[in-house]
Amino acid sequence: MNYGEILDNLYLSPLDVDETKTLEYLREVFEFHFQRTPYWKKIAETLNSNLDDIFQGNLKDVFENIFNSGLAVDEDFLRNNWLEFVPANYQGRIRFYQSSGTTRERAIGHWDRHYLEVLHIYLRQALDKIYGLDEIYNEEHQMRAIAHGPYGWYQDEISKLVWSYGGILYFIGMETDGLKKVYAEQGLEAALRILDPLVKYTKRVMEKDRINLVRSAPPLMTLFEPYSETIETAIISGVGINHEFFEILSQKFENTTLIPLYGYYLFGDLVGIHKGNEFWYYPNYPFTLIFPLKNEEDEYCIVKHGERGRVGIIVARPEILVIKFEDETAIRAPPEGPFKWDGFGNPQRSMG
């Protein structure tokens, strides 16, 4: 399987991917990795169920079957054995990325270069349909952006996004290893001391250029408050996103469109919607599937809408297949806006 076929057929309209296509794609990815990928080849030899048994029913049934078949990968094993998840003789162009380390020990995952294109298509369509960015930024009104974040997928993703609007980007890389713990235990000033070069460069750019879009984390939005009148869009991701924070931010950035994203090193950013007092995030089907799960009578089942459960993730792409529980809980959110599938809301992550 390859991304050429995916981009030509399956992903012409990413917000219209239906359940039938998702199941067909998911089955194909499983078959590919069970034959080609070292870790999954070993699992296939010892698996009590076969894929025909697992792929019975609708998408939610299959999701539950996958987790109930014991296919979830242990977090520590994944962190220490990432090469086991690369298909043998894979023909694509792979780059290894590391997680940010903001909340726990860093992990390593890989992307095919074409996945960046897939992710970009999803982000552009979702951001334009929900937040109308294509109506704000054009040849007459150029996007002038600044972004804080870790090097790697984050830098590649935001660069491609800004350039697609004809914009220019100041990217300020930052090391975030253990930053959440410092912020929680010692406060904002201690966190900013660690990020002193970022703080200085941000001020320098904001004083010289007329930035109209910022991408940053909640604690760092304070750096942009003196320039709030010129900032039209603020894209925010990371720890600290909640209703109270957005209420306060809305008062300080009165004419700014605030956009929440959920970022993860294995799949990039997911677009969020502020709904009432909650934040709902929607995976980029069929490559990323996420449902909150609960354990009932020694079996995992997807929680009802509005209920909270432990986050289960399936990352299914030609270059990688990962099934895992996240050290995080979230509520199950119904379809909203342009999304025709369930999302997850108000994630609460543990530090480790």
C-alpha cells in the first residue's frame, strides 16, 4: 500500500471519509503490517483471534474488538523499541520524530513524508470550514505568523500550513522537556526563565513586524498581550487549555479568533471546537481513530456520549501501526461542525 493511491482515491475530501471506507482502509493497514512489520508479525503468530473475527460489525465494534484482542502496545515497550514498528523494506521516505517531553519521558515515532501532506489537507479544510481562515488571509491580506514549539513534526506542519495561505513564518524552537512540571510546581516566571531566549526573540519580532497570527502554548500567550490589537488569530495547543483559560484570554484578545488544537507526536495536530464549557477534538480519519474506553466485566467498551473514559488510540498508516492506551482520560464527543464522526473532549493528562 502507498500514499499515492490514498491521496488519489481515499483522501480527495478528508471531511467526507465515511465508515465503510474507514473500515476498508483499516483492514488493509492491519493486513499489511501483520505481514511486513517485525512487531506485528510476531503478534500475528500468537494471536488467538484472526482479522476476520476482529473486523466484525461497525467501526465502534471493530475498535472494541481490537482492544479486547490484547493488541494495545505497552507504552514503555513502544518507547524503547520503536524500530520494531517500521515495516521491512518500506519504500517511502521516513523521518523519526520525538515527542516533546513536556509531560513525561520522550518517545520516538516515525512519519512517511507523504503523511505531512495528508495531515495538511485535513488541517486546511477543517480550519477553513470551522474558522474561515481562507477568508481572512489572501493576496490582499498576508498572513504574518509566529510560532513557538518543538523542532520536528510541529515545525514542518506549521510551516506548510502558513505557506499554504501565502504567509510568512517566524518559527521559534523551544525545548519543552519537563516544562509542565516546572510550570506546575514553580509557576510561570520559572518556566519563562527556562525559555529566556524564546522570550527575547519573541519580543524582538513583535516589536519589528506586524504579526497577525500566533501559534503557542497557554502559558506563553502572556507574551502577546501587549500586541493583542493586531493579532487576528491565535492557535493554541498544549497543557492548560480549558474553558476558564479561554474566557480570560477572550477578554485580553477581544478581536482575536481563538483556535484550540490537540497535538501528539504520532499523528500531529487535531482540530478542536470550543463547545459550551468544553473543547472537542476530532481525529483525522481514517489515519487516526480515538475513542474513550471503560472496562466492564474484563472487556473494554466505548463510553456513551458525554461520559469520560481512558483514551484509546489507533494510528493506522502505511508506515506505522500503533494501538495504545494514552495516560489520559476524555469524554466522548458527538459529531460537530464539518466532522461526521465522534471526537473526544476535555482531555486530562497525567504527568509521568
